[in-house]
Amino acid sequence: MLKKTQGLTAKLIQICAVLLFCGGSGSVGKAAPAMAVSYPTETQAVLYNPYIGFVADARDPQRVKQKISLVHANLTWRDLEPEEGSYDFAGLEEKFHFNHWKDQGARIVLRVVLDYPGEESHMDIPDWLYEKINKTGIGYDLTYGKGFSPDYSNTVLIASHKKLIAALAEHYNSDPFVAFIQLGSIGHWGEWHTMDSGPGYIPFPSRSITDQYVEHYVRSFTGKQMLMRRPTLAASRYGMGLYNDAFGKHNATIDGFLSWFTNGYTSWLTQDEEPAMRNFWTTSPSGGEFSDPKAYLQDSTIDESILQAKLTHVSWLGPSAPWNEEQGGMLQANIDRFLRTIGYRFVIQKAVYEKEIIPGGTVHVRLLIANRGTAPFYFKWPLEISLADTQGNTLASVSSSTDIRKWLPGTTPATVFLKLPKRLTPGQYTLQAAILDPITGKPGVDFAINGRQPDGRFSLGKLTVSGGN
């Protein structure tokens, strides 16, 4: 009897919830208003929305052939601070074409690098710092390149790095053009590893040392999403994202990156036990780059890459990515399929609202949102509901308190109330939805549905404003 009663109660709750979503008034003795129910048509078009997709090398705007919304810059300390205490931001912004990318509406991912292997012997730290740390470090000539690996435990290096990151953050922390900060600084390419065995072995610093470098970023970049190369105790503590610079390669991504954040692992570099970060992607991004820019988007490899994207919840990849492939080329179909998969992809599946309302009334808009992608949107941009006349003029709008960062893959309801002007002329209007870029105040994210208006808003359906009683 108890189970039967519980089942009946659950059924009643479910029915009430459905009635509420479909516009039932819930008022005794008062007729519920007639509700319009629309089902926007989903599109399979590739969407070039903010913070997702391929990430191009910011140095090469003339080589970019695919549409992109993100670019990447490796900032060597040598370029950043050529003279002690003198930071060459102007030179860096010219080198990486900041103004050009801003004009294109793109945003940038920054990574500080102290050691970038190259074809010739060189240093990526400035000469003044090399002298100041008493030249401590290891010059190398290995299979993957030549360079100089500084002694990361050097106290002068650590103190100077703290000042560098503080200066970088002071300059870019509030700049919306800077989308993400990858914690580089440590290891070859800023990838948090050194030559770990055999000829050319380079010791990797202990956790007590590397945590100090992490603290420099955390204390300075208070307004940016940050990512680390692998799960670490520090990355978990501060809720960071992760970046996989070997995407596409099965053993590196499935047996490595995915296993690391799912199960945790023992660091082969330090022997420390590092924690799992299973759900890091729900609040912080999964990024990185392809192990090879083209090999993993071939007909023979695309299915595996799609699977890796879904399992690792990736939002963006680059600069090792095929952003310089000609539009319409042999890889385009696979590129498009991949781009339709990664990041967020919002579909308004259903909209319910009053069919008819009087001037000054409130439209109760209930939406069902599907995220077809692999990840959420990581920024608090407002969902707007608006009313437009037949000429497309917005006559009423509201920015809701809905937190679109919580639209994880799957479906999520959203309810927004739109108050209409009291002097609104009776007639037929269009109800619209948009996600606004808080910097411009204009629609900044495309939904994967038909009905996009010239101003970037999306039509949900028609609404009649009557003359009232």
C-alpha cells in the first residue's frame, strides 16, 4: 500500500510539473490563459561561437583559412621582459596582432613560456635573468630540439617569475580580449615536463617548487579562467581547467589525459600522487591542441577524434589544429563534423508563452534548452527575452537571472518573465531570445536553430497584444 501511495504521489508531482511548464495557471476558479507552444527548427550548421573551435596561431593572420573565434600566443619571458622591470607589452601586441584579432571579434589564449625547444641553441629567458640566476640550468640538444631549461628551484628565478606574472595580470586581467590563461612557465613548451629519462635527462622540480609558480598565477589572475597541462593537487584545489596538448593520439589522450582526470595517477616525474578531477569540465574548460594538426581529422581517424572530444569534454584546440586548411578542401566535411561536436551547442527545443496579452502585462516564457555539445559555456552572459515589431525593432526586453553556465550537455529548463510597456500598440509581435555579450550589449552567441534575425536575436514565435477590456 505504501509503495502504491508513493508511486501515485510521484505521478501527481510529475503531472503538476508538466502542467507548470506548459503554462498552467495553478489558480483555482480562474481560467488559464491560452498558451502558444513553439518548437524551433534545429539546424546542423557549424556555429562559430565565442570560446570554442580551432585556435589559430596569433602570429599568422594571413594564413588563417578556417573561421575561428580564438587565437593563441606563446609569450616567452625573453620577449615579455627584455630588460629587468621593463615589460614590452606593446611589442608583444604588435607581434601577435592584437588589434587585428580584436577587429575580427576573436579572443586570445595566453601561455608564458620559459623553455621552447627550437632548431638552434637559444634561451627563452632574458639575458639579464640568466646572469642573475648565476646561469643555473641545463642547455640541451635533444631529438625534439635545442634550448635551455632553467633551474626552476632557483629562488631568484621564482621571485622574478612572481613579479612577471603580477605585471602580466595587471595589464590583462580586466581585458575581455584575453579569454584563457594556460599555466605554462614550467618545462619544455610550458607543458610541465622535461626530458624524464635516458641521455639528456633533465630533473623536474618537486611539487613544493611548482606549487609556488601556480600561486603566482592564482594570486594575480583573479579574473581569468586558468588551465593546467595535467590534473594536479593545485589544479584541483583551485578549480582549474585542463589542457591536453596531445589530442588525437589514443595512448596520450585515452590512456593518459582521460585516465588521469578520471582516476588520478602517480606522476612519473615526481612520484607524487595526483588526484582525479572527474568533473572539472563542468565549471572550467578542457582545451589543448592536436598532436598532429591534420592526422586526426582524416576519414580513418575522425570517429576516434569525435569520441575523444566527447570523453574529454573539449571546447577548443590549437594552435596545432587545421585552421590554415582551405575552406571546402578534402578535410572540410570532417572539420565541420568535429566543430559541430566540441564546446557548447545550444538548441531551444521548446518555447511556451501566452498567445495573447494586454499592454502592461507580463509574458511568462518557459524554454527547454538542449546542449548538444561536449561542454558548457564558462562565462556569465545573460539570456535575454525580447519583443520585436514587424520591422524588427525591439520594444521590450529583459536580461534574465538564468545562469547559462549551468547548461551542461543534456536538457535544461529556463523561465523568464517579460514585462510589456503599458502603451504598447495592439497588434502582432515576435518573441525573441538571445545570449548577450556583456561587453557589447549585443547578441553574442548563436543558437543551433533557424530563425536568426539580422541583429542576432532568434525568433521564438508570434505573440498578439490585444486592446484589453
